[in-house]
Amino acid sequence: MKSFATLLTLSIALLCMACQPVPKAVRPVEVIPQPWQLTTKETPDFILKTSTPVIISDSTMLPAVEQLRRTTKMNLPASFASSSPTGKKVIRFQYNPALDSLTNEGYTLSIDQKQVLIQSSGAAGLFYAVETIRQLLPATVEKDTLPALALPAVEITDKPRFRWRGMHLDVSRHFMPVDFIKKYIDYLAMHKLNVFHWHLVDGIGWRIEIKSHPRLTEWGAWRVVKPGKMPWQDFEVWKPGDNRPKYGGFYTQKQIKEIVAYAKKRFVTVVPEIELPGHSEVVFQCYPQLLGKDKNGKRLPNTGVYCASNPASYQLLEDVIDEVVQLFPSKYIHIGGDEVNKSNWKKCVSCQKLMREKHLTPNGLQSYFINHFDKYLKSKGRKLIGWHEILQGKLSPTASIMYWGGEDGVKRVLDKGHPTVLTTGSVLYFDHYQSLSDNEPRAFGGYSPLKKVYDYEPLPKNATPADASRLLGVQANVWTEYMPNAKHVEYMVFPRMAALSEIAWQQKGTKNWHRFQSKMERMLSRYRELNINYAPSAYRPTINFSVSPENKKLKVDITTELPAGIIYTTDGSVPTLNNGIHYTQPFLLDHSTTVKAISVKDSVALVKPEIKKAIVHKARGAKVILKSKPTAQYSAHGGQTLTDLDFGGDKWGNGKWIGVIGKDFDAIVQLDSVMNVHEVGLNCLEDSGAGIRFPVGMDVWLSEDGRNYRHVKSWKQAEPANPKTSPEIKVKTIRVDFPEQACRYIRVKAKYAHVPHQGVFIFTDEIEVY
């Protein structure tokens, strides 16, 4: 009976398997980043099963095979063979020297009913072909184990545009666990990115075990938790025996070796960053003897900068580098070099002596310090790379640059002649806001939505062939001031990482935003299956206000970056699936009100309602003459910015704010005709940590002819300006009212808050007139 029961069970199982529906390949074929050449074929799918043999010819192909097994959740049998098993459908990996022109990261992928043929001149190319196969499979493969999978018949030839395709992660401000670091590396590999820039050291946290200087982690890896203060405010290392709460952590050398090996199997190079000569406050709380001294022999304040004349500074950093190069096999070692506060060097007696002896300026002393470590790294067989400020002074010609400035400075940096990686701050800082919504979590301040990232072209229009040859690649940076945990990092990184991958991989001139929008639908479903906490920002309705030139009414345009339906209201009610107006085209308003909107897809609301107050005032669309010239970076659309009814909100990097620095704000509004007015308001922003402060006074003058002005009202801040900085961003309208009177010209002057030794901005986005 036992044998009969077993036979019956086996027969039923086989029958059930026979009844399984044949899987169908996912169509259309959509891959991120977009392959160089992709052609679909009208032939049957390749059906992949657990028994499908994998043929390889070299053990260096095994990382690609292992990735294929992880992707399919099938323990596919791999063997060395020169020919395919008779009558078997196979997956074959081959090295093909003829594909050298695609680089060792390029590949060809040919799929038909009988075979999956993957070819490349290098192991990395085979791995990236597997990542392409991953995206040809249903997103559910990320979570579910399926008995069979279908691959569509395609021909793909692919190669990356740039050698350096990077993602940075700052773990100094907020420590991230080892498991997440590995997951982060997996995310890079999935998007065909190949450099993990690990920001291990900064002013408020040392995260790498250095055995020759244990205090760096015994003290420097931990900070005292101070309620109500941001991590960088009143920073203090925690020392053993302190009973106050602490925060931090560090990576042991064993853990680092494990992470580096993990990354290597995924063709990701880990580039460590050890900050010098600045951003090192934590070091001097551990080793205060490395600070400079004044003429009285007293240690100078801790500004985070090594004493450049103290041999012990060089010795400690050489000891650190000796251990770093043993842990990280990367060709490049990042040394920071940005935002160096040179004030101590001007006060330190021995630094002054060194500068006199070597005929150096403070910038020259910085180069002296950095070039020392350029030579030291070369003696170890490595290359130095640092932030673009290391160009100050005379930099070694063999050093490489990582540029984080604005787009307008790319050409100038490339012209310096150094190999360069672009991490252009106006676009590729993923700690910046992804939308202008009040529903976004606190971010650092800039504005880099998905489309802005996607549209970025690294090479400026006036770039020469020499410039192009010096451009190593691109990288996005993730500074974690406001990212306390891994889930928050994911929120800020995704889906922008997908846009970065297309910048880094696709050839110049081949991007297509509408195609990318379509592909993102499937990629987001993959993120969901992977439980990635991606931001819904690209689905948030953006409510845009402008002045209709025909009738001076307020024009309302509502958009989303990724396709979705929009429902809105203007009566104060909350839009829902059952309440509100379906948006189809821009509409006009002739009065102040509140516009609320949601986005919907498949009968589901995707985000919380977006709310924006529409303010209609008498100066809408009026001409504005700016008497105080704004800075180029914060000039928005010139004077018309101040009467366009498009308020900038609290995201001062969004291109909607006028910024003047170190002087009073002064502007004249010219109304369309003589009108009676009784109130003027100046909408302003304050972010004292960024040097942006509210005005401390304001005066209003009126005129009917534009020549003869009468002063009508002053406003003065009640409390004196506080020189201390705060992480809080505030927006307010400074208003002055007065008895109603006729005018056509309105002059507004606002006095800036003077702070000693600091450039102070006034930011304004609208002059309201009633």
C-alpha cells in the first residue's frame, strides 16, 4: 500500500505540474538604464526552469551565475562545457574578445526559444547582462519563487557611457548598519552603478576602526545626545564612563573586508573617504594636541582643521592611510579637502613660520598639505581624489577632482586639466527636496525633482573633446543630516537612482523622458516587491500659479512628473475619489482662495492632498525694477518673480526666490495704472544656517509719476537680530498698512540683518499690494 500511495502522490504532482499554465514574458520590453541597442523578435519566449542548464567556460563567470540564481530563485545547474547538451534549452555565458569596443562592462544578450546567449569581453559585462534579464522578468520574482519564468525574445547590445557611475553615502552624521550597506550596494548593482563612495569620516563622527589609533572609535565613533539640538550643534564626543545617552557606531575592519568582498562580487568598487585637512572636529576632540597654537602657546579653537606644521598631524593620517589601503583595494582614495577653514593657520605661530619658509599663502599651505598625501598615496600604488576645493593653491597634476558646485562651474573645473567626477550639487545632491510639497520630510534645502535629475547632461554645450576625455563620470551624493535611518535614506534615493543610472549609462543624446516615465511604472512595482521605501514625490500634484497675460487673472496649472489622474477643489473641501473636479486643463481664478489636489491611479489615491493658497493682489503681473542686484544663482526670473503670484514656499533652492547678499533689498513696482492702495507686503524666508535672514526693517514710498516719492510707512523688527544660527526654515510676509491713497509706483526697501564676519542674504519671492 505504501508504494501505491507514493506512486499516486507522484502521479498527482506530475499532473499538477502539467496543468501549470505556461508563463508569458512581460511586455513591452522595458529596461533601466536604457540599453544602447534593443530589438524585440517575434518568436516564442524562452522558458526558464530550475533544471535549465547554465554553461560557462571560466570560473570568473560565477558571480554572474550566482546573480542569476539569486534573481530567479532557482538553483540553476552550472557546468563547464564547450557545446550545449543535445536537445536542451540552455543559458550560455561566453567571453568574446571581439566585443572589446563595448568595454568590459558592455555585453550582448540574445534570447530566443532555444537559448539565452550572454557575451562580453569581461566578467562585469556578463553580470550587467543578468541585471538586464532581471528586468525582463515580472517584478514578483523579487519576492516569490515561481516554478517557471519566461524571457522575451530580444537582441540587446549594451555599453555604459561613463567609467565612474557612483552613489555616495554619508555615515558620519548618521550611522547605517552593515546589513543596509550591503543592501545599498545591491541597489547600485541593480541600476548598473559601479562605485560606492563611502563617506566614513566627517566632523561629527569617525566610523572606521583604526587599530593604531583606537581612540578614534572608542571616543570618536560616539557623540553625546543633546535633546533639542541637531547632531552638529554643540557636538561633543562621548567617552567611556559618561552616563549621558550616546549615539553612533563604527565598522570593524572585519566588517569592512566583508563589505568590500560583497561589493566586489557585484562589480561595485568601494571608495573610502578620509577627510583632511578640514571637517575633522571629531579628531581633535580625541587628539587635541593636533590643533595649532597661538603666540602664547595656547591651543586654538577647534575649527576642524589639522595643524599643517605639526609632524604629528601627518603621522596620524599616514597611519590611517596605511590601514585604509589594506582594507580597500580601490584605485582611488578620497581625501575630502572641501570647505577648509584656514583661520587657524593664520593665527598658528608654527604654521605662519612654515608659510614664510616655503613662501606660501593659506591656499598654498592647503596644497602643501594635500600634495603630501598625493605623494604618499602614490607610494602605496593609489590615486588621490578630492572635492574640487583642493584646486585652491597649486594641486599636483596627478590628483583627481570630484566637483560638487553648480552646473555653471563644470566647464571651468574641466578646463583645469584633472580627471573629474561630477557630483553637480544643483542636480545630483539626493539630500535635496524631490518636490515642493509640504508633505515632504525635512531635507537640506535644494530642489532636485526626478525630471531635473533625468534631464541633466553632464557635459556642457561648450565642452571640448579634451574636456570629455577628462570626465570620468557622474555620482549622486547623499548627505544624511536629516536622514536618521535606512528607510529615510531609501526615501531620498529612490526613484532618483533610476534617473542617475540613465545619465551614467546612456549615450549622449539618447535619453527620452516619455519613455522613462513609462518604464518607471514597472520599476516602481519592482521597488515595492523589494520593500524599498521609495518617495511618492513624482506623483505629488504640483500646483503652479502664474499671471494670465490676457486678463491678469491667476492661471492654475496642475501637473505630476509620473503619469496619474488629478482631482482638485477650490472651495476649501478635501478632494477625494468621490469629491472634486477631474483636472483636464489649466483654469483661471479672479480671487484669492485655496487649491487642493490629489493624484489617482487605478481608483486609488496615491498621495495626501497638496494644498496651495492662491493670493490675488493688485500688483499681479506688474513690472518690477530691481534697484538691488540679486546674486546670479538666486535671480529667479528677475523682477517679474516678485509679482507673478507664484510663491516659493520653504524650498529656497527651487528657483523661485530672489536673493541679495550683503546689502539692503530695494525694488520699485510699477502698477498698470493709478490705483488706491492701503497695504504692502514683502514675502521673505529665513534659514539662518544658510546665511538667509529676515530683514530687520522695511520702508515703503509711493508715487504717481515715478519721480516724486512720499514715504508712507516704516516697519522695524522689535528684537535685535540674533547672530546664532538655527536649522529651522521660516517664511513670513512683512506687512505695512496705511491710510488708503492713490499711486502707480511703489518703492520697497528692506534692511538686511548685519552679522559680523558673515555674508547675509535677504530672500524674497513676492511683493503683495492691496
